[in-house]
Amino acid sequence: MTDPLLAPPKKNPQRRSTSPTRPPEMRSRAALGLTAAAAEGRLALQCCAECATWQYPPRDACVACLSNDLPWVDFPPQGQLLAETTVQTSPRLYYRERVPWRIGTVKTDVGPIILVHIHPDVTPQSAIHLTAHLDRAGQGVLVAMPPQETSNAMDAPLMRELTADPKHRRVLLTDARAENAPAMAKALKDAGAAIIFIGESESWRPYTARAALQEIGVEFMPLDVTDTLSVQTLAGEIGGKTDILINNAQFVRPGGALARGDVGFAQNEMDVNYFGMMRLAQAFGPGMCKRTADEANSAVAWVNLLHIGALANTPEYGAFAASQSAAHSLSQSLRSEFRTAGLRVMNVFSGPTESDWFASLPPPKVLPQSLARDVIKGLQAGVEDVWSGDIAKDVRDRFRRDPKVLERELTFGGDGP
Amino acid sequence: MTRRAPASYNGVVLTAPFSTPYQRYSIDTAHHWIARALKGSLDSVGLKKNQLDGFSVSSFTLFPDSAVGLTQHLGLSTRWLDHVPMGGASAGVALRRAARAVQAGDADIVACVAGDTNHIDSFRQLLSSFSRFAMDASYPYGYGGPNANFALLTDHYMNEFGATRTDFGRICVSQRDNALKNPRAVMQKQLTLDQYLKARLIADPIALFDCVMPCAGAESFLVMHEDKALQLGIPFARLTAAIERHNAHADDPMQLRGGWTLDRDTLWEMAGCTPLDIDVMQTYDDYPVIVMMQFEDLGMCEKGEGPTFVRDHDLTINGNFPHNTSGGQLSAGQAGAAGGFIGMVEALRQVTGQASGTQVKDAARALVTGFGMINYDRGLCTSATVLETGVRA
């Protein structure tokens, strides 16, 4: 059992904030398979396609039969903790500032011997449950958890390093007018967020969800992501206490290029969906990057809500999907820039949501509550990619199978002449 | 499959043991330290470097050079050249190869040298590029380096065999006693068992005095034919047996034994003696748990009886089981790859009567064991060598 994490006290402005440092990031190409699976919350290791031997550390040839065919397969997580130590000193700054640090050797039930981080609730020389997470360097690491769930397990300092849990953290949700805003705010509140700032453009213009938001207890902040000055002004005001930024501002209209007479809507889509993200990043990013090691309520994650059309164009919303591809590409650039500080970029992909502008599409659609739940779960797990709803998962799987086939599937024009 | 018995090392001798003083930090390079040790060996027996025709190097900090670059750097022209990057097993492995080269006539005089520098930041940098498995699967976890790896092995050994910290302490304290008689040793203050037990923890159960002190320095010796040594009229030791093994017992979940167990029968058969006939033993002592493992795996005692063995024996120079007489790496310091040579060079001094302050009386037969390269979760290389007095100084 872990002691529950208490709300951090007000910071002493004279004390030095811990500088952002990271565990080692260097990995071989083979080892990135662990990271790729951990990025979406899965535990996978190499399993030889020829002789079915599990192996670890990652190799370029099977240790049993020398085959090169080594796919990453979901791994049975049971094992036994054989030995452990608590590192008290390390030449690496990241660990030097976080010792004592508990690590150990696990014998997994299916074979491989694995060096792991150990959760404090694990009993010495006992059964463990293996999980994979991304560390502050953005690389996949393996963690020994107790075989049964224990209370407040995610409050342990180790798990706070490996996740982006909103508990006690201050969150900025960029668009109060988005259909998902009340559900998102409610879910954040329930997850223990300390403050929920919510961006509100043109505050003189009424909208129905405002009362619900007020009731949840959000703090309304003037913000228009298409206005650089507005973004900079708000960053000046709350940038120093934004721990999680969730960009839910989105402009969407149906149609591809030919369905529209001019580029007006497309400009709006790019202005909100692509440049909006860039304005937010330029204004909030540097400050958040400096605060990634700042105690329990440190800056920890940047969340983009993206439409699955970012992966492969969905012609009914062809121009909008292009803006999503642009936003997705920018998110990867941000991920690379933020990673040096240990700030995580989480992309939440969904299919059509239950909203006015997707009304013409058939179900299934993603409900605001489902989307909000997936965002929270993603933050609590500390993943990089979340696939919300059946359509997003379906497109993801097809994309991974064959992007060209997916393109054809999505762009069938019906039986023409 | 039955193994062919290895040919005897008949005629192969070791001479000219030389150790540079060790230095905690150095602004000089590995090239500097290796040159110093090589010169020391050659000068001690009155040879010129152009009389060398074989050269073997072990070093971690020569980058971007290897043995080849050193030939031009040091002005050596050899017909046999070797690079042995096997850490704590380097001396045994280098010697085995050099011995066969001398026997076969591929070289007449081979210099085996190991050395490294230690800049302020070199240890940290060495860690970050040590091995691919370490980079992928061990250092991201707490970045404790070898301290953490050996802490896990020590934890497991203690649980399995009931060893206590006091047992490990006996090894460290007796080596410190030995080091006080070696002016080259970095550690020159007495260590008590109480100080050992109260030292600050580094990675439990490993505490400060279980860890070696990284430093700069080099070790060297020459390998040649007995006829050559007699002709030069210099003291020498005979090589009677040598084994090496890599990545043994891969299916053991944790390392409680090393590759010596696969080859020790060969070793004692070649040496024509038993563990009881050894006058002085030099083990690889980074960390003390590995010392116990070497006592067990070479047959000094049964598996799991390492703790009893150290309780029942006095490991100091004048004790009933003289061990790591120069103070070993624990007290003399670990000069990188030279840590793999320190035992061999000291053993050579012992059986040729050149050990001065650390001399074990009438030492005629020495066992030198090596252990190296924690690639991921265990040490992969093991070696062992038996030396006998040829001609004393």
C-alpha cells in the first residue's frame, strides 16, 4: 500500500526548482520495439517467429536459433522477483536527484531474465506483475508491480515519473465552446486535477455549456487560439502553472477541395487546428519545458485531440483531414522538441464525434464522455498515443496492415460510369 | 562430445612484471600509461623495444586507437599483435594467446600490457557506452553502473548461501592490510571491520568499501620462451595451466557460478596439482561476492561455502591463505583494464621473489583468476592461470 499523494504545498519562490533532467535515452534500434508498444500502453517483447523463444534484452538474432525474424508480441506479465537493490548513488543527474531508487532482477514465467524498476508495494522475492511504461526520456522501460492491485499505487514517486496523472495538477483546456468541454472538465475534476483553466474566446457570445462548466468549477480564461497576442497574454498569466495542456480547439467543416468554392474554410481549419497548436506551443511550450521536474505538480503532458483522418485522408472531410495531418506532423515535431525536457506529447485519435459537424455520418461515433475517459486513462497510463472509439482503432489497424490499401478503402468513389 | 586435452604450455615463461604507480585522476592518456608500463617492463630486464616482436594490449580508454594505432604511436614493429578487450579476464586471455604464439614461433618476445587513464568524467562516459545490452536494458534502470549489477548478484548470493556483510568485510579488511605493505596502493589507511560495516550504502547490500576506486595506471609483463629467459639471465615464472570461458551457464537465472566450473578440471590436470597446492591466490575482486565465487568455482571449497571459507582462513600475506597480496583492486585501485592484470603481475612477482613488501615466503605456485564484462546481468568472461617459480630473483 502506498501513502496517498497529498496536494503539494505552495512553492517557496526562493528555492531552486529541480532542473529537468532525464534518464538515458540512447537505445539500439531493436530496443525501440519496447518503446513503441509502451507508447500505447502495451507490454511486448521479441518472440522468435521460427522457434517461439521469448528473449530479452532485444537482439538482432534469436538467441536460441539465430533467426532474424523477431516480431514484438504481447508478453505474459507474470514473474518472480529474484534479487533487488536500492541504488543510493548514481553518476547520472536524473537518478542522483531521485535516489534511493529500487531496481531488481525478475525471472519471467516464460523465460527471460529482466532488470526492472520495482514499485514500492512489491514484496521482496515474491511474485510480480510486469508492466511497460515510457520513462522521462520517452523510452520504454519495464516495471515490476505487485501481482494484485494495491491502494494508491499510482501515487508512488516512481509512477509519477512514468505517468502524467492529472491528480493535483493544473490543466488548461483550450476551448470552452468545444462540444467535449464539459465532459472533459468533469473527467479532469474527478481525476483530481487541482485547477482547470478553460479558454474562452469572444466571452460576450453566449453558449449553452457555460453553466455546466461553471458548476464543475473551472476557471474561465480569455483565449483565442487564432490570435497570437491572446495566446501570449494567457501564457504570461498562467504559463507558469500549466502542468497539462489539452488542446481541444478544433475547426471542422465537411468536404474536400471541390465541395468548396474557395479556401476560406480550409484557412480556418489550418488557423485553428495547425497554427493554433503552433501558437500554443510557442507561448506555453518553453515555460512548461522548464518545469518538468518541479515536484508533484510539475509540467507533464501536452495533449492533442486529433481526428483519425490525420493518418489517412477521409474524403467526406477531405480538407479538414489535411489540417489534421498537418497537426499530427507538428505534434511529432513537438514531441521531439519537448522530449529533451521530458514533457510528454499525447495524441488522442478519434473517429467522428457526436457533434453537429459530423451529424451526416453514420454511427458509431465517439461520445464526449468516452473521449474524456480515454484522455484521462491515457494520462494516467503515461502513453503517447490513444485510440478512442472503434473507428479510430479500425483505421489504425488497417493503416498498420497496409497504408496504400487503406487509402483505396477510404477513397472508393462508389460505382461510377 | 569429448574435449581434446589442450597441449601443454611447456617452455612458456613470464618475466618482467611491472606496475606503474596508480593515480586517482590523471590528465594523461591511456597511451601515456601503457607506454610507461611497457618501458618499465623492458628496462627491468634490459631489453630494447625493437627486440619485441609481439604486443598485446587491453584498454578501455584508447579510443579512437586500438593496438594497431599504438604500434605506430610507440614505434613498435611486431609480427604478432593482439587487442584483448575483456576487462577483468584480460590478463589470462592475453597470456593464453601470447603463450601459444611463443610456442609456435609466431613471436619470440610478447609484451602484454593493460592500462587506462581516468579523467574526471571518464568513468561516467565509459558507462554510457559500455555494451549494447547495458545501454538498452540495464543502465536506464537507476543508472547504478556495475555497483547496481553486483548488488543484485550479492543480494541473491546472500539469500541463497547465508553470506553476511561481515563475511564480505573479511575479504576487504584483509586486502587493506596487504595494501599497507604496497607503496603503489591508492588506499594507504587501515580499514577495520567496524568501518567496513558502517560505511555508507552505495546500492544495498553494496557499501562504500565493497567498491573499487577507479584510477589511472598500467600493468605489464613479458612472455617468452624459457631458453630466451635463461639466455638473458632474468628471473621468470613458468606457465603451467590456463583456461578461459565466455557466456557460460546462460540458463542460470542469476549468476551464482562462473565459467571456471566448466574448465577447472582441465586447469588442475594441466597444472598437475590440486587447489591445496597453491601458495598464493590472486582473484578478481571487483566485488567481494565474486571473490567468494572464485574460491568455490576453482575448488578451494564447495559451492555455497565461500562464507565459511573466509571465516576459516586468514587471507593476509602472512596468513594461511595469502590472497590478493598487493591489496587487489579494492585497496590498490582499479586502473581500468589494468584491473584485469593486477593479479597476474603480482602473482608473477610472488613466484619470482620480487614482491618485496608483499612477498609471501617461499611462494612457488600461484593461481590467478579473472572475471570480466558485465554485459547485461552477469559477468561473461572467466579465466584462470597457474604460475610456478622458474628462476627467482
